[in-house]
Amino acid sequence: MRALLNICLMLVLLLRGYSIISPDKHGINNNPAKAKSAAKSGRYTVDEIMSIRIYSQFKINTFIFSPAQGSYILYGDGKPVDRIDNTNALKIGLYGNDSIEVHMVDARLGKFKTLKLVAQESERSFKLRLVAPDKKPRYYQGELSVTVENKLLRVINFTRLDDYIAGVSEAEAGKHSHAEFYKVQAILARTYALGHIHKHAEEGYNLCDQVHCQVFYGITNDLVILDAVKQTRGQVVVDEDLQLITAVFHSNSGGQTVNSEDVWGANTSYLRSITDSFSLKMPNARWQRKMATEDWLSYLKLRYNYPVDDSAARNYALNFKQESRRTYLEYTGVKIPLKNVRTDFQLKSTFFSITNQGDSLLFSGKGFGHGIGMCQEGAMCMTKCGYTYKQVLNFYYQKVVLLDIKEMAFFKEN
């Protein structure tokens, strides 16, 4: 009976002029193994389809799907179930521990193990609103798949590379910045996405939508950002060996960026410490934090066996200074990684000095973030001063080359 209903549905859709496209042939089953192979060979395309796990930080039980532009065919367990357009909406929810139940306003469409929503037009977008947990709606382009993982819904958005890059550029850099800055942000987002395209391959998708990969909240309608992505279409940053760089950035350097090995232990030719005067008058250039003196000394003694009972060592720790960035607080052979101090006390940066105020200490810091790669606020300042996106990239990343994706593949093959 189910097979007969599927055949009838396909005939009805064909008579109405809709093509029935297999979800596997439409890009919705983006192959992570293929993506991993592409990452090694450098054979990317400007129209790469990215699979992004969305709402990845939430425990999803129920959400509403509704087309915003174009129409979609709902596939349940690989078979067509119904056509959905902007006059319809689907309520998709967890059923038991391992299944998905789908409802329209006036009908239950069934219970399935997997769902795929495949677009029937090239221009397509949809709205998602989480019901459990209750969240504001977001808009996405492309297509959608839903499965059950660990008794929760797992939702994957399949979207074109530059549609994804535009959304990332807004989520990572905000609105109302200079057009030239968004070109920088778009190129770095594209470079990171392609360089890490297999990051979640074992889980069946490319990237997640949080800081573990790149923040992504769906569609942006900001025309400046969209134009910046269009004008830099296909452009990526590579190192001297024509490998995509690790395109990291942070909010504010505090006047000096960091060598990659000082934070990660891995030395790279392009992530070198530089003096960055462009960041100094920006909002996150400076910060302060008070801490009880005994809390600081107890931390040093208990975690690192620092000799707090030695008066000279104690005085050094209570009056630690950084005129330029250091990697460690170091005294008589005891090395305390400042990156650990930042993490343990949730400080804005490792670039701080300490003033002893008796029972309390004043941490006076510079910058915000890990300090590696591009300083976003510094880059904003540079573009406002008239520097081009190419000049910004070459300032923050050393010995790099800006290439088109096609050029990258050509040079690697030759």
C-alpha cells in the first residue's frame, strides 16, 4: 500500500510540472569521504555543497519547517511523501527514542527513520523554528536532512559554499562594517571552510555551526556582506607550499599578535607575531579584572607548585609585568603557561600585567582572544583608513598568497 501511495504521489507531482529529483543526486548526501579527498588534492569548486550541522548546541526534540522561497519534496526513508510550498508547514518531532514523526496542519504524514527535504527550484530557502527548545526562527538556503542521534534530532543544512560564507561572515564579524573588511572576512571564512571540510567527516557532515568550526546562523540579507562574498568569489589564502592556511582570527590583539607555537605548539610560517598598532584604539584593546591575592597565590601553589613562601618569588608573581607578550610566567625554573591562566580564570587574553593592591590584585590586560592571526578590530581600522583587503591579509599573515580555487588546483597538479 505504501509503495502504491508513493507511485501515485510521484505521478501527481509530475503532472503538476515538478521534477522528482533523488536526494542522493541533488547534493543532499554530500559525501564526507569525497570531501576529505578534495581537501587533500586541492580540487575544490566555487559551487561546493557544504553540509553544516545546525543548532548543534541544542538538544532538539521538535521544530517547524516552512519553505520561504521555492518548494520542497519531503522524503521519508528515501521515498517521496509530499510536496511542501510556502502555503504549508511541517511539524517535525522525535517519536520514541529512534524515529521522527511528521505532521502538517491537518494530517499526520507518518513516522520515519530519516527525513530529507529536497528543493525543486534553484532559488530556495526555508524557515526553521525550534519548538523544543523554544527559539527564534532562522532562515536557511538549500536543503535539509533530519536523523535521530542519541535520542535527539540531528539537523543538517546542505547549502552552497558562498551562501554559507555570507552567513558566517555576518555571524563572526557582525553588521555595519566596511565593505573591504567583509572581503577579508569572507576570504578567511572560505579558506577555513575548505581547509577543514572533513572536520566532522566521521559524523557524516562537514562542519558544525558553532565556534568549534565557524559560527553560522543561516541567511544574511546584508547587501554589503553579500557583495563582498560575490567580489571575492573563489578566493582563498595559501602558504608557500600552496596549502590552505589555518585562517584563524581573534577580536583584538592588544597591539601585538602571537606566534602560533606560543599557543598551539605548532610552528607555522604565516602565523607570526607582529606589532599591531591598528588595534590599540578599538573597543576591546584594554580590560581589567580584580582578584583576591590569596586566590592567585593558592592557584599558583596548588596547580604549579610555585614557591609562594619565597619572598622574591612571591613578589614577582604579585607584580608580574608584560611590556611585550610573553608565553610564560617564569621564575627559578617554574614555567606557568599564560594560556592556561587565561583559560582557568576566563580572562580576555594572556597579555596582562599585575598590580599588587594589598589584599587584592589588579589584572590590567590588552586585547581579546587567543591573539593568533588576524585581529578583527585591527582589520576594521585598517579598512576604514583605506587599506585594501589584500593589504590587510598580507599584514596579518606572513608569506601567503591569495589564489582562486581553480588556480590552486592547477598549480598543485603542475
